[in-house]
Amino acid sequence: MNVALVQSTTDALGELFAAARSRLPGSGPVAEARQSAFDDFARRGLPHRRIEEWKYTDLRALLREVAPLAPAPDQADLTRAAKAIKSLGIENTQKLVLVDGVFAPQLSDVTTLEAGVHLRTLREVLEDNGNKVRADLLQTSVASDAMISLNAALATDGVVVEVAEGVTLTRPIHVVHVATDSGSSLVTRSLLKLAKGARATLVETFVAAEGAKSYQTHDSVVIWIGDEAELQHVRLMEDALDAAHVATGIFTIGAKAKLNTFNLTHGGSVSRYQGFIRFAGEGSELTTNGVNLLGARRHGDTTLVVDHAVPHCSSREVFRAVLDDRAHSVFQGRIIVQPDAQKTDGKMMTRALLLSDEAEADSKPELEIFADDVTCGHGATAGALDESLLFYLRARGLPEKEAQALLIAAFVGEAIESIVDDNLREVAMAAAGRWLATRG
């Protein structure tokens, strides 16, 4: 690479971080952790195709640069955000709202949280000088990545939620990310901890207020699931169609615990959701499903790494992609079975439906097995709509687009059906329906 170009990029990143410092919460060890994280990001730069994990999503070409932080929202921004939240149609939740990367208590259900739920903002914790481990919220030992480092360096706010031991929540915790500013970055970091035996549902939604465009979302969520705890996790990404979205989920699963996670992407011009899931206790179960719905020239990347570090755990991965026009979908799934993780049962399946000859789907399922008493497997397929089924539906009077929509809904339905909550399943289907309605 040209040395002058590298120097220019490094200088620009340094100026970006310097301009943001006054807005970033935390001093002392927090500031030191931020500086260390930013130094790591500046050294690596935006990920590119020569990095194996990013070979299909070259951010140096697709993103080119990191935008400056969005300004704090004013009352007009909050009013637009409230309208965007209402359009989601998700009700009966415990809503926690972040607008342009800043927690908005006036739009959140802070006074009606269920018993056993303890809420703090990330800003509040990082600015608490009496909390000696506050800098730990910006660090993780589960995964190392340039975009994780960028998130740790520039995170302006987020929510820190703890669910007490043995508590079963009756309403989902709903973290809503709303963008109102154009041409800027929203950098958020949230944490959820379920104590032993707790049961909860977490919903994450990403949406743009009217007029918001060409922004960048850089989000990270760190989740600890205690022994015998259960979490249902539903993530819906409906950012503006010209936005960029890079998000990371980091999960640690205790013993005899259950995690069911689902991700739907149909917004953004460039997006990547990367999940790092580690089994830390025996006898646990993971079900993870995802759907990419992409058209035009949009690029969507889902990358999952499941680390079986202990014995007697099972994982199931199902991913679906529907691509139209010149869209590009990427699925990278890696199952790692560590030497001591005997009796592991891990399976992964990815399927892509191509609605155009110019659409592209890249699938890279991987197994890294270092134990000898395991059951693991993976598969990948790609193809077009079944012409015989399409003919059958059209012969019974359905217009071509409606017939295609029925077959597409059935195709993604297997993944969406994994959502346990009936209301959230309908919300996901409605989101998929909105994408189908935009097809020409």
C-alpha cells in the first residue's frame, strides 16, 4: 500500500478522535482504555479484503472513512425520533431509546421497568469515578477486531441492564436506536447481564427518522447469560437505505443456559453484523437464525463465530438470504470445538435465494474441530425460485409478484419461525413484508 496514503488516513483518524474527546464520557482508566482502543484501530485501519474475516466486505472500498460523531439531539430531533419509534409498531415492551448515540430518558420507559431490572446508562457508569472496574465495560477478551476497537474508543452512550437472579420478565427489553442526523456516526455500546436462572427477551431495533441519510451506525452489545438462564434475542435492522451499519454482538453463555437469537437485515447500503458466541458452561443450548433481504446494490454481511469451549453443548445455525438486482450477501459461519469440548453437537445451514442473474451470495461455513467425540456438520445452497411452484401459483390466478412474494415468505419463514414470542414473530414478518412491498 502507498505509504503516503497510510499516513494521510492515520492523520485523519487522529483528528477524528481528537475532535470527539470532549464528548466522550469517562476519565482516568476509561480515557486510557479509549486511547488504547483507538491506537489499535488506527494501527489496523478499516478492515479490507486481505484480512480473511473481512475478505468479502472490504470497508476501505465500501465505507472509505469513518464519519464524525453526530451532535447531541435537540428537541426537534427527539420529536422526529418519537415518530420513527411509533412507526415500528412494537408494543408492550420496556423501551430504552438511544437517539444519535445518546440515551433519551424522555422517550424511554424508565419509570415502568419490571421488578428485578436494574438500568444504568453507559455514560453514567463510565463517569462514576468510584467504580474501579468501569473501564472494563470498554474491553472484551472474547473477540479482537478493528471495528470492536473503534466502538470502544468512540462509544458515546448505551444502556447497562442487569436482570436479577431467578427473575422472569413478562415484557421484552427493547433497545431502540434512532438516527436523526445525516452524514455522521452513531457509536453506541450496551451491556446486558442475566443472573442465574433469569429469563428475558431482548429486542434491538435500528431505524432512521424522516430525513436522516448517509449516516454510519457503529454498535456493540455485550451479553452475559448466567447459569440456567434463558435469553430470547431479536434484532431488526431497518436503517436508511444509504446508511452504513457495522455492529457486533458478544455473548458468553453459562452452564445449562439457553440462547435463541435472530437477526433480520434489510436496510443500509453497507452492513455487517458479526456475532461472537462463547460457551462458558456445560449443558447449554444455542439457536441462532438470520435473514438478509437485499436489493439494488446493497451489501449485507453476517459473520458468526461459535466457540464451543466446554463439553456437552449444542448449537444450531440457520441463515437465509434473498437477493434482488445487484445485491451482495455474505454469510460466514465458524464453529470452533476446543480440545476439551467433547460431546459437542453443532450444525449450520445457509441458503440463498437469487432473484436476479446479477445478484451475488458468498457463503463460507467452517468447522474447526479439535476434539474427537463430536457431532458437527454444515451445508450451503444457492438458487433461484422454483419455476414449477411459481407456475402453479400463477395458474391459480396470482400475479407474478404476489406469487413470488408467497414463495419468498415461505423461504425466510423457517428462520423467522425460530422467534418464540408470537408478537415479535409477527413484527419480523411485517418487516420482511415491507421489504417485499418495495420490490418493483
